[in-house]
Amino acid sequence: MIRFKLLSFFFILFLVSCQPKVKDKFTDTYTEGVIPIAVDENFKPIIQEEVDVFEAMYPKAGIVPHYTNEVDAINLLLKDSVRFVIATRPLSSNEELSFKSRKFSPRSYKLATDGIALIINNHNPDSLISVDQIKSILTGKVTNWKDIYPKSKLGKFQIVFDNKNSSTVRYAIDSICRGQKLASSLSAQNTNPEVIDYVSKTPNAIGVIGVNWLGNEKDTTNLSFKNEIRVMSVSSEEEATTSNSYKPFQAYLFYGYYPFTRTIYVIVNDPRGSMPSSLTSFMTGDRGQRIILKSGLVPATQPIRIVNIKDE
């Protein structure tokens, strides 16, 4: 009887060993393989540079970024279509519960501090504005340039965002307008480059855009912006003047002088500790943070160089 039981046991082991092994959905390791990631399109320039350097460090690694709006990026994470997301907010309580119900424990890491810039046409002489004034414009309480700048002949404000589902629109509602609805007259393009192009051709426009898109590639000091448009100086005071208004330069983002700032997060759901974790470690580590420092944003860990950049 004992002999029969032993033979049966080994026969079952033999059958199990002959069955095809179920493959893991993900096959990447810490340094090898190909993975998709979802990135808020606001941060395409800096994240693409991070990805390029990471792939150069690990030749057997392939990162396929999907640049989209923040809503779709986080939805891709919730659907387990990606395990790595760049966004401007951590997961909500309901989103965390969704992961926990599936035995996942995603983590959020602060990557950098970004600024929301207000851009105008190069021929527009009015480049100073207060927080209260832009709030009034966004909510539709003020509709004409001359209501703020009496000498202006530009007519009605034309406010343009990158995408109706973007993190920039959410920031405008939550942080600038404090929950108030945006005016129905506001419009959206599809991408940040389209906003820049539109403003460069439209004298009465104000574009609301991430600072990440405005760097002057020819200026390694990060003390100037793209030549196609002007960047407005913003004041937290009731009346904007040259002495109390600031552009979204790196130092002013760091010290909080510039009022419109937001945090960039890495959200990763990688229980196996494979390539999404490796990419996270790289971006939040010394080399990845130096890339952010060079870009003009404020890195989460690297110190920044402070210079006198007050220009108007």
C-alpha cells in the first residue's frame, strides 16, 4: 500500500511537470525587457530625456512612453495596462481601494516641482498680472483686456489650454479658481506645442501651459524662455507691479515666489520589482534628478543654483 501511494505521488508530480507553465503577463526584469509607461503630456520633453538616458545605461531595456492627458494616464494604470505613470497628483482614496481589492500596493514618489506659465503673444505689451486677475479671467468675470489694462486694444481675452482632460485644466479649477467653474468661452487645443503655436499667432490670447515646454534650448542657464512667445510675470498681491511679480524661473519656483506651482509624481505599481521600479529609482536618484535640474524645473532632491534673475 505504501509503495502504491509513493508511485501515485511521483506519477502526479510527473504529470504536473509536463504541463505547460503559465507565463507571467510581464516578462521584464530590473534591467532588461520592454515596458509601456503613461506620461502626462505636459512633461514630455523632460521625461523623454530621462527615458533616453535610462535606455543608454541599460541597452537591453526598452521604454515605450504613451504621452496623453492625466485622466487617461491614470486610467491606464488602473486597468493594469501600464505599471508606471507620470502625473501631477497621487492616487485618490477610491483609486487606492481599487488596487487594494486586487492585492496591489502602488506607491507614489515626488519627482519634481513644475510651474504653470501664462504665455502671451510677442506683440502684447501687457505682461504683468495678479493671481486675482487671472482667476477673474478664467471664471469669466472679466472678459476684455481693457478691463485690466485700460490702454489695451486687443478686445476679448482668448484663453487656451492644452487639453480639456489635462492636469493643467484641473490645476486651474482646483488651485487658481478654488473649485469655481471655468468660463464656457475657454478653449483647448490637443497638445502643448499647439498652444504655443496658437498664442504666437493670436494677439489677444493667453495660453496656460506647463513650464516644462518653454525652455530655451540655446540657453543653458535656464534664464530665458522660447522666443516665439512672452511669459507673463505673476503677482500674489492685489496689484501686479514689476517689483512684486515673478516669472516661473527655477529659483522662483523653488522659493515659492511664483504662485502657480505643482508637484510631479511617479506612480508605480510593480509588485515584482522589475523595470518600472528600476526606472523609478533612476529618475528619483542622482542622475535622473540632475536631468530635471538642467531642465529648469525644481528636482525633488537636488539643490539648485540661485542667481539674480529679476528682470521685470
